[in-house]
Amino acid sequence: MLFTRECKKIFRSLTFIIYCAMVILMFFTQFWPELDERVTSSTIESYELTKISGEPETIMPKALDSLTGCYFSNTYRCYPYGLLKAVHLNSRDNDKIKGYIIEISGLNDDEMEKLKAASSFSHVRIGTNELESYNVNHVPLREDITYGRFREIMGEIDDILGGGSDYRPDDLAYKFSQEPMSHAEIIEQYDDFIEKDHIAAAYGRLLSDYLGIVLAVIPVFAAAALVTADKRAKMDELVYSRRISSFRLIFTRFSALVLTMALPVLLCASITAAKIMHMYKGDAPDIAGAFTVPGIWLLPNIMLVTALGMCISELFSAGMAILVQFAAWFICMMMTSSPLYGHIGRYTFVCRHNSLFYRSEFMEHYSDFLFNRIFYTAAALAAVLLTVIVYELKRGGRFNGLVLFGKDSIFRRKA
Amino acid sequence: MDWCYSARIVYSDVRHNFLLHYLLAAAVVFITPLFFSVSGLDSRQAAQPLEMIISLTGTVLLTPVFMPEQNGSIRDVIRSKKTPYLLTCIVRLCIDMLILAALAGISVLYMKKCRSEVTFLHFAGTAASAMALGSLGFFAAGLSNNVIIGYMASLLWYIINFTAKDKLGVFFIFSMMNGSFDEKKWLLALSFALILLTFVYLSYVKYKI
């Protein structure tokens, strides 16, 4: 049977062995330490859970202090593509920022100068970076400023800074109103973990979060290797002449790739389930969660990356497939915004929920999450259909891959 | 005499096989300032684009050295020629390393011009990280005779540096971002060891010279 033969071919390929090694490595280095300690109502305190209050009374003064400090040093922290970009504005744009600060605070020019003279200058450490900053505290807030107008101003400031700044209206609550959870709130998180997630679903989410990072790129290597295997073995023309339909051949290969690449994930989920059963004997964990959550979460990742890998390899070359997929992965990773939970949008490809807790934040976006997974599954199937069409055209001799700038260009297909 | 033949061969396959890779590596360098801040950065901030982006030129340049002969028929023809095949590969590798150093140098000089605090150590560190990524790809591609495996090994190491940074010790390629340059000499040593091992394997095991 063709499917079995394709699976055997994949099992014997070095790309698949390296793929398995990478998934297992990710599992044991990143996720496994999370299973070191049993979560109980007392140990949960050590997770230092925080909450986002989102109260304008907390957000506005903190954001204004931060903005004034950045204005004084003319250094604004932005993360337009995930990496830190220290923005220094020209005098016209910096004056606009000053105008906004004056509007929010009601200070005049002289008072601003006095405030600057009274502020201490320091280097602020952000991750691995250090930025120059003025430490400004207690900038007065005009009493008649509404939160709506404040958000509007912050949006305009974010636009001036080129986006991705600390003052993006949607991020204000996270950046400026984070505070530690109270004991009662922590216990509520624990109750959600035990009663609603039934333990295993929480671990399933965290497992998916870690494995999702690598599964958004590494399946492309196995897919590209399988697609180009015929050509390497000089079997492509022999396969072209067979009676089997292109649809059946491509879908069989796609299914074989997806199934084989899902196996290491299944193994990781099984190990997790076994460990949970051992760790939480008395709490009757619902083990199904350790399988269903990674299944829904990670299968679309494997499917889309595999389908795109096959499609681009057929259209251009394996190298192009790797380049495109790696670039897409890099952009996805860089665009991932903090906090690493409760931020799953309708088109987020690399979904993150880097915690065993915050179930309510995850459930808030659950419909988006489901839409997202269905959308990428459909996109994967569409990419496979496109691969079928390309393969069919190649078989008929009507197409031999896209060659940019003519057949003698440097973009021509290599052997 | 062999070197003369090799130079002609390399001139030919640079034109026909590697120009795209050189252009891609150059594109990585020239696109970086469009997306990431490179001006007015201190030593650690300056290391971020250099280590995270510019180091990828190593993967692009060094991994495909054996690619033209991945096709067995071409390899057989090449190996029947008087000029040793591996000598051609060594010349290719030397050219790639020169381009890699030039691109790292251009990046560092540009950042210096943009008033970032970069020194010769940043240049050496960037080149070492790029060499490490590239040489792993070169090693894997050479041993497996499959450039896809080479890219896979190289990019997986890059990804591991994102996720398991504290577990890599002296083989952490983003160390300059933490203000440490010590790891770079180990990376450079590892690079040359991998390149040497590849040639030893190809010479004495695969092709049995």
C-alpha cells in the first residue's frame, strides 16, 4: 500500500530522525521541568502570578510618568518586529509628544524644565538591553482628562513612534497595570486548574505552547526532503508515468507526513499523561486533556507547514521552501507580544499560552482560537490542492517549476 | 597548477551556482537596518541585530558548498577530472568565509557610522557566530550529501539558542547580547573543528583518497 510505503520512507529519512530528536529535545529541556513539582494550593504561591487590573486610575499616572521620562531622554522603547528598537525622534515629533504631555498633565514649559531637573538619570535594563532613561515620578494628571481621550492620545503617540511602542492603546493595561494577585485570586486560579482544566488540559496547553514553537517550522524540512527525494533518486519521471492520480499521490504523501510527524507529539503527550497520573493520583485528573488540547493546537501547525513546504518545493525548490518557512517563523516569533497568555488572535499562527494557569484569559479568546485552528487547517488543505495542480502540470510536461527572470537566470532550478 | 584550475572552476560555479546565495546573504545585511534599530546603540544593544540577524549569513553561505555535486551524475563527472574535488570545495569555502567576514565587517562599520558602540570584538563575535551556524550546516550537508539536512541542522541550532539559551554554555551564539565575548573563541574553535572533520570524513571515509 502506497501510504505504508511512504510512511516507511519517512521513518528511514534523516530529516525525520532529526525532527523527532528536536521535538523530544524541546519536550525534555523546556516542558519537562514544569512537571518537577506537583501544583498544590500552597505551592501555587511560588508561581508569582500577576493580574492586569486595567483600571484607568492605575494606568494613566504610570503611563504618563513613563512617557515623560522617555520624552526627556528622547529614547522610546518600541518593538515593531519583536526586537527592541530604540526610537529617537526629530525635534518636531518630540515637540508633538511634549504637546501631548502638556495636554494630559496641564504643566507649562517652565514646570516641565523643573521636572526634568528634579528627575534622576539612569540606565534601565530591558531584557538584555540597557536604555538611557529619566526616572520621573508623580507627574500631575489633569483632573478633567478622560480615559477615552487619554487612549486616543496614546494611539497618536504610538503612530508617531512607528507602532509597537509601550503606548499602544491595546497594550496599556498590560504594561502599566500589572500587579501581583491576592491570595484569594491565586486560590481561584488553583480551583480553575483542578476543577475546570482537570489538571491535564492545563499541562496540555503548556505542552502545546512549547512544542508549537518548533512545529511552526521544522516540518518543512521533512516535507521538502520527501518532495525532492524522487528527483534526487532520479525517479521523478518514472513516477510521473505511473497510472496513479496526482491527487491520490500528493494527498497520500501529505497524510503520511502529517501522521508520522504527529507521532513524536503523541509520544510526548503520552509521557505527560503518564507523569500526570503518577503525580496527581488523588486528584483524579482527566487525562484526555493531555491529548485533545495538543491535537487541536498542534495538528494545524504540522499540516500547514508541511503543505506549504510541499507546495513551495514543487513550485520553486526545497531551498526556497525552507527560506520562506523560516522567514515566516522568525516574523511570527518576533511579533509574539507579551504577556505570553491570553493573546491568541484570529490569525495568530504560533499560539502562545506559557502558563499552567490563566484559564479564563485563554477561554476569553477560545472562539478566536478555534477559528484560527480551522482557518489554518483549511489553508493547509488549499495548499495541498495547489500542490496537486502543480504536480499534475509537471507530469504533463506543461510546467517545470517557476523560474524567475528566464531559464538562464540565476534563479533557474538546480539539479 | 591545481589552484589555477580551481580558481577557474570556482569562478564558473560562483556565477552559476552560488551567486543567488551571495545575493541572499547581502540582502540579509542590507535589509536589517530597515527593520531593526542600528543607530545610537550601546555595546549590548548593538549585539542584538548582529547576532540574531547577521549571523544567519553563515547558514546561507557555508551550508550549500557541496550543493552543486549533490546530483550524483555531476559528482561523478567532477571526480573524474584532474583537479581534486575537495580542493575545489576548500576554495569555495575560503571565498564564502571571505564574503561572510566582509558582510559582518560592513554591518559593524555601518553601525559604527550610525554612532553605535561597536568594536572589533563585535565584528569578531558576529563572524564567529555566523561561522558556527554555517559550519554546522556545512558539516551536516557534507556528511549526509543532502543540503536540506545542512540547513536543518544549522537552523535548528539557531532555534535552540532562542529556547534553551541557559543550557548551551560556551556554544550559545547570542552571548554578546549578554555582554560576554568568551563564548566566541569556543564557537570559532568548534567551526574549524567541524570543517576539518568534514574534510577528514570526505577524504578518508567517503571518497577514500
